[in-house]
Amino acid sequence: MTAVTVKLTVNGREVELSLEPHERLVDVLRGRLGLTGTKMGCGEGECGACTVIMDGQAVLSCLMLAVQAEGGDILTIEGLAPDGSEAGLHPLQKAFVAEAAIQCGYCTPGMILTAKTLLERDPDPTPQVVKEAIAGNICRCTGYDKPVKAILAAAAEMRAAAQGTTAAATVTAAAIGAPEAVAVPGNVSTTTVAERGES
Ligand code: FES
Ligand code: FES
């Protein structure tokens, strides 16, 4: 089959690739660019593990041919913390670690990127809106309470940062159907989500 040239911007870097027309975006990101934070799950558009952001929209990279992404501006989980430092983690990444919203971590990159697009269009979502937003990101481990809590905590952190305040966010567990209130610290030091995403 004749190779085609595809130009993309991936995590702020312009790349030009010679590809077979049938190559999926998920395979190009993982196999050709080494961005293994993007996970391959069902391959059928059902699980959300392969979610990346293209031109500001969350997309399923298993359902997209790389040639369809020609000219696109793609963000993968690695692009959220490009310097690889803990301090440079995105508030969503910090919140997922702080809330222990990660177990095996396979769903985490896609869920965080989906949440990022949610918070860009709705900086102050209700728990129900968060649940609906991540409905396409299947998690076999967490039961969803902690990811929802983490997304709400990150939203509060981001709103505080936008207002120039440093107040810790408090997410009421009752708001997401859990029994206790949980205080969310402003700073968290721990292992990186990026590390989780590279297995
Ligand atoms: S791997 Fe793409 S939706 Fe499951
Ligand atoms: S943490 Fe294991 S699938 Fe979500």
C-alpha cells in the first residue's frame, strides 16, 4: 500500500510521518511516537482508554485513522506535564493522585483528558455533570467515586488559581454520594500520573 505523509502537532511539537493509510491514530501515537500514555483498550470505541484531545475536543484515537488527524493539534497525557516534574503536573493529575483515584491506572489518562475538556467548557460542574462527562471512560477498579471527587477538587483548584487565591478546595463527599467530607490539600507530593501512564 502506498505510504502517505501526515503532518500533526503533538503536545506542541510538529511531526511529519510517512504512514500507511490504514494506521490508527492510537497506534501511531503509541508505536511510532512512543506516547504510550495513550492506552489501547477495546479498540471499538467503547472504553475511552484511548482518549486524546484533538483541536480542543476529546476524541477516541482507536476510531480515528491517523490520516484523518492531518493538520490536527493533539494533546496526549504526556503533554499535560511536559517537563516530567511533579511540580509541573496539571491540577487534574495532582488531584487524581491526592484522591487515590488511580488503581491500575489504565483508564486514567483518558479520563483525565476527558475531564480537561469538561473543565474548559464548564469550570464549575456539578457531580452529576462530571459523572455524565466521564460516562464513556470505563474504569474497572475505582468505582468512580474517587475520580469524580478528584475532578471536582481539580475544578476548585483551577477556579481558585484563576481568581489568584490559594484556598484549599473542600469537596463534600455527600455531594457525590459518599458518606464523609474530604479536605483536598493544595499541594501534593507523590509519584506522577505520567509514570502510571507509561506502562
Ligand atoms: S480503545 Fe478506544 S474506546 Fe476503547
Ligand atoms: S483505575 Fe483501573 S481501570 Fe480505572
